[in-house]
Amino acid sequence: MTSTIQRLANLVMLALAAMVPALLYYQVIAAGELTARPDNPRRLAQESRIQRGKIYDRQGRVLVENRLLPDGRSQRVYRYPALAHVTGFFSPRFGVSGLEAAYNDELRGLSGRDARSALEAQFLKRPTVGNDLVTTIDLEVQQAVEKAMGDARGAAVVLDPRTGEVLALYSRPYYDPNPLATLEPGSATDAYWSELGVDPDRPLLDRATQGLYPPGSTFKTITLAAALEKGIASLDNRYSFTLRPPDADHQYAWHANQFTSCENHPQTGSFDLEGAYGLSCNVVFSELGLKVGAPALQDYARRFGFEEKPPLEIPTEASRIATTRDYFTGDERFYALASTGFGQGELMVTPLEMALVAAAGASGGSIPRPHLVAQVRDPEGRTLWQYQPSTWKRAMEPGTAAQVKEAMVWGGDEGWAKGARPPGVIIGGKTGTAEHGQEGKPHSWFIGFAPAEEPRLALALVKEMAGSSTTEAAPVAKAIFQAALAARK
């Protein structure tokens, strides 16, 4: 009998010893991961009791708030689904994204709380009330962008070139974050989440900050800056429509004529570089690309922010100069450089990046650090944190920037971008019709700034597979400029 009890005791001890590593793993090593799991019932209960802070636009209009349920739980309400890519969503079941994710601690009340508030919440069982965000978004400008873009797929970014404040950030198609915020499990909500993940139109993708498109002729702004700053060209250089004959002294022009034509440029006898930019002569910019050379053209693209994710609070994607490793050194290097010079090749850009390119032309060559949040405030309205504007990049010297600005103003006054000019306003602009290698019409682009004398707005927009930028993108830009300037007098 004694031996039987002893064996049983040993077996129990062995089982307990075997459980120790598992307990250690789940309670210590994996504790954080288990707590964060979206299906953790304790986490669900805790999160739903927190009254997350509100999110406002720059004028104090509520973008995101809470709905208190009868049982004391708090559910997020998103007033403007078209801003879903900015605000993101908060869901105890599906996770968190956008500004909801970037400022999760602030909105949950974990950051900026004093000791007294924390103790009251813990011991007196008072609900935790989070801090509020005041964004840089101007709802009037945002809604003007949405109206101007209509049903078109694409994206637009409007920012202040002086401060980097993002006034509007639009991506279509978008999704409605409200069904994701529901606290009650249900087949309809689960089905909606599943549909978003497999939708071929990719509504979860923020096209404004992460969508990659060939920029077309809008990239000529960077080619122009590189050529001017390196002394390879000046705005008063003269060109003929057919350019120069292919003799030994004009090898660059000869190469340029092999790779493209100037069909979109009026067949006048001659024109200067300002006209070549504003009327978008591909042959001239092929020649400039070849003259600048691959190392310098890549260097200037990086000065404008290429190959680096813009430092916005929500996820961004880096714009690319090329995707093939030996693109500028292989057998097709002349074609690669010439086509890149006028905005094709393997270039891929985000609308955010191109808005920053426009900002550089508007603000003396410096690129502001873009941002979406201006202030964090506690529930009593006291400012806990305020953003201080700063410079992200120095893209070009002020003298070069002045010439680029002059060329953009010419384009907005007499070039293909003049369709974006509102009555009585001088703008700077560049259109771009970008081939994308797929079936369908080319993408339609516009980048620019307004008013030209003292720019307060920098804009980039792309309409996917819309066709001619002159007839498609420029009128949209005009409507946006007109509404945005009226809203921000």
C-alpha cells in the first residue's frame, strides 16, 4: 500500500514538474502576446470599458467619437467613412489601424495621465477616459476633394507647403470602419471583414500614402531641377520640335530621338526649356535625362524623398526610382535613363511623395515633414502635446527652386496645366499622363501649388486609368484649389 501511494505521489510530482515550463511560457514569456490576442475575452472586456478620446479636424469638428452602450461599454463611431484611411479603425475584434493605431496609448488614456487619474480609474472603478486628437485635416477641403474626385478610383493629397500640415488625404475606394467597430460578434460583421480582405479593388489600401503609380510627366519636375542645378540647362535654352540632327556633337539629342517623340507638344518651330516643361516635350526631357546621367538623376530623386518612406504618422510606402538592380547599367541603360527622364521607365511613386515634390517647388526647395496630428489634448481640453513644424529634406537650392517654380507657373498659365487654374488665381502646375503597362487608359496626374505668389496649398492627385491628364486631372485640381482656397482664406 505504501509503495502504491509513493508511486502515485511520484507520478503527481512528475506531472507538476512537466507543467512548470508550460506555465512559465504562458504566464511570463507569452503573456504579452496572449493579452494582445483579439480573441482574448479579458482584453475584449477591458478595451470596451475604455472611453477612447475623440478625433477632431483642425476646426474642432468631430470626426470620431464614442457611443456609450446601456451596459457601460463604449463603441467607436466614425462620422466620415471617406476619412477611414486617416482615422483608421479601432476594433477589439479585428485590431486597430491609422491614427487609432499610431496614437493608441494617447486615445486609451495611457499616455499623459497623471497619477491621480490612474489611481481613480484603478481603485474606484471609474472608466478610463482617453485623450483627444486634433488633426490637421480640414473637413471642408477633404469634402471638396471627395466631391471633385467623384467616382474615380485614385487618390489626392493636399498639404500646406510651409508647415507640412496635411489638409486632405483621400483614397478611393475606401471602406466603412463602423461595422468593424461593433462590439457584438455577428456573421454580417465577420463577412464584411472577410470581403475587405479579398476585394480586388483593395479598399483597405491607402492609395494616397501606399499606392504606387508611374508618375508620367510630373517627374519632369525632378529632371528639370537636376538639369538646372548641375548647370546642364537653363530655362532660356532653345529647342526645335525635331530637335537637332544626329551628328557626333549632339549624341544626347540623337539618343533622345530614338526613344520617344514630342507628339503632345505643339509643333512650333522652336521653344525654350520653360515651354518644353509646361507643354511636356518628352524628347527634351529624354535628352536632359541622358545629359544628367544615372547617378545624378538618382541622387536628385532621393533628395526629393525617393527610396525613403515619408515620415507620416500612418503607414507610407517609399517611392522608387527603379526596381531592376542593373536598370541603369545594363544593355538597355540608354533607354532606361531616357525614359526615366520624362517620367516613365521603372519609376513608381505615391501621391504623397508627389505632393511633397510640389511643396519643394513652392517653398524654396525645402520639403516640410508631413504630419496629420496637430495636438493631443486631455479630456478637460488642456494641450498635452503640440506639433512643431520642421524640414524633412532640402531637395534643391533656393535659386534652383525659384527657376522650377517659374517653370511650374508658366505651365499653370500657358501650358497643359492651365486647366487647373481657378479664376483670378495664379498657380504652378504640371500634368502627367502615365502609361502603366496594363490594359486600359493611362493614369491621369496633376501636381501643383496655389496661389503662386505665396503658396498655401500643395496638391497631388491621380485618377487611375482615366486618360488624358489635361481633360481629366486638371479640372479636378481646379475644383480642389478653388474650394480649398475659399475654405482657408
